Amino acid sequence: MKPAVHTAFETTPLHRCRMIVDGNAHRTDLCDGTLPDASENLISEAMLPAIRTVSTLIAAERHRFDQASPAVFTEEADFFAARILVLGVRRFHLDITLTPMLKTANQRAQAFARKHKLPFAPADMQMSLHPNRPANLLIIETEHEMESKGSIIANTLAFAAKLPRLPL
């Protein structure tokens, strides 16, 4: 019997991170501007512009330019695909109803990664039952550790410095 072979993605330890997702036009309910308690242990997606950029590039690959652009160009799956690629998210803590969206996000991230020769590992889901969690708070697990620096701005800047640059 051969020993199991594990890729670097499978053996890399994951770190939990709490992220405010407050700038997605496809979900205006997330843009209320409130922060959960203990905001010093958060990062802000709005301060990570590569996520919006990559999500827009992913959406653009589906768009037919012989038609008018839709009022909302990106979809939720585009943002999740971008989070997988930009942040290296390996696990999202989500409601089970989002399983089809995450499947679509993984497919889009994989296709984009293949086309642009980027590393890709699919993200999975941990069912999350947090009824009191704010709608704009996303719990993710990634190989990049989020160290608490005392404020959401300092946390995000320190986290961003750990992220690899995508060759796009």
C-alpha cells in the first residue's frame, strides 16, 4: 500500500480570520457600516483592492461585450472566487444554503487560475450557525495568519503585507 501523498496546500496549517465585507455592490445589505464587537480583531475587505479587481476580472471573462453591461457587474460567487485566489482562503464558515454559490466560486477561481497560471486550491465550507453574527462579517481560514495589531486598519495592512502578489 502506498503512503498518502499530500500537496503543500493540504498540509499548510490554516488560520482563522474575521473579515468585514462592506463594499460589494451585489449585496447592499452588507454596506451598513457597523462593526461587530471586538473590532480590533478584524480585517477590512475594502482595504484589500485586489479582491475587487480580481472579482471584476472574473466577471469580465463571462461578459459578452456585444451587449450592455448589467447594472451589477459582479456576483457573489465572483467575490468568493477572488477571495480564494487573493487571500488563499481554504475554508469559509457559511450557512449551508450557500453551498451552490461556493461550488460556482471554486469553478470560477479554478478557471481563472488556469488561464492566468496562478496557484489554486479549492475552498471548502464549514457549516456555520452564528445567528447573532452581523451579515457583513465573514469568517475565513487561510494560510496567512492575521495578527491583532489593535485596530482594523493596522490589522488589514499587516495582513495585506503577507499576501503574495498576483502576476496579473
